[in-house]
Amino acid sequence: MAGCPPNQIEFFDPAQMEAAQQRLSEESDLLAALENNQFAIWLQPQVDTATDKVCSAEVLLRQKQPNGEWELPADLIERIEACGLIVAVGYWVLEESCRQLAAWQHKGIMMPLSVNLSALQLLHQNMVSDLLRLMKRYRIATGTLILEVTESHRIDDPKAAVDILRPLREAGVRVALDDFGMGYAGLLQLQHMKSLPVDILKIDKAFIDLLPDDSSMVSAIIQLARSLDLEIVAEGVENQAQYEWLKAAGVESVQGYLFARAVQPDVFEQDYLSDSRPHESP
């Protein structure tokens, strides 16, 4: 049989062929959605516990559904990653976030936006240069773009992380460690954290859910953040008792369904920025 190595039989695997075709179809659908404005960024408010007012927002991805609703399908991020498109989609989210910041800053509004960064995107060879170009193109003010790096994706090589994040921080980007405590190493990584260029620590919803009855983990995380001089954000706050506990503990910012779900940028601007008064830089 021409082309086959000696003494070797090759079999056609219909299952593998079907899986490959399905992946190509999925990739084509996602690229079409990106090109046809079927993706959008929505904003979830973050509240300053000292003033009870919205002080910033987290950028969240949404996809337009056949019924016209904007949602985040449970498996969307996994499908994007499986198709190898997470860097492309992640870059699009970053650019849309910079575009939104530029529009606000043109009006004198300096409210920060937090953008999630996947592990693949963080480690991509062009990530730093691409983001620096975006910031220059849109003239993003210092301290108004926050990158959320997920701790559960592992920072195995602190030196590599420093090399990636330091030039971004020097350019005025703030860095948040997201989902803290949910990674495989969790507290074992603390020995490396002092060298990491991180400004903010976000407490995962799984720990906030335990409040106020069991506050041991949240208290430990707050103490750690204080020792490293990090700002604290608590996510997934869903009831007043949780909020009151976090306020009393001195947590600076919170977000969750107690305050608001993610909304479209124009709705966010109408609800929280309609007076267009300048906000102080963080």
C-alpha cells in the first residue's frame, strides 16, 4: 500500500474525522459570530463600600442568541478555547474595553474597567506588545485598565509572570489576581506573590457564599492581602449580611447580584454615569 510504512496497517477512524469536522464547523461559527457583531461586552458594576456608590466595572462577554437575547452560554468559553480562538476573542474584548474607556475619558469620566485575561492569552508571545499598542492607540489613562489574571490557571513561573506583567504595569495597567484561593496551590503560592506585580486581590464567590456564618477563609485572605498591601475586591455578593460583614472588615470594593447584574454599556452609562461628572483616577 503506497505511502504506508512497512509492516504497518493504517485504519480510517470515522469518529476522529467527525470530531475534526465538528471542530472546523464550530470554529467557523464562532468566527462568523465575531465578524457579524454577535459578541458584545457587558459591564457589571463594582461598588465602593465606603460610599455605597459604583466605582468601577468588570467586563463580561455576551453572545447574541437566536431569540435575540444576549447571554453567556455555559460552555462558550470552553468552546472558544477548544477551537483555538481564545487569543483572538480575548484581543477583541481588550480592544472593545479600550474603546469604551476612550469614549468615557473623552467625556472626562475616569472610571476603571477590569478585563479577564485567560492563561493562554497571558502567555501569548504578542500579548504585551498588542496591549501596549491598544493603550497607545486609544490613549488609555493610567490606572483605568485593570487586567484580571485567574489564580486557578497557575502562576508556576513567577519570573515569567513578572516579565510579562511588569511592562504592562509600567505602562499604567493595574493587575488583579482573580478567583484567589481556588487554584491547585492556593496559599502555597504566597511565597512568590511578593515578587508578582499585582495590585488587587479578588476573593472568589465560593468563600463569600460562606459569609457571615463561616468567615475564617475570608478573614485569612484579607489578612494576607493587607500584609502585601493589596486592594481587595469581593465578588459574588448576594445578600445584605455578606455586604455588611465585608464593609466591617474593610474590603474596599464588592460586586454581585445584590447590587446589579451585568448590563449593556449604554445602560451602564445611563444608570451610573448619566451626570457625566468627572471621576477621580484610581
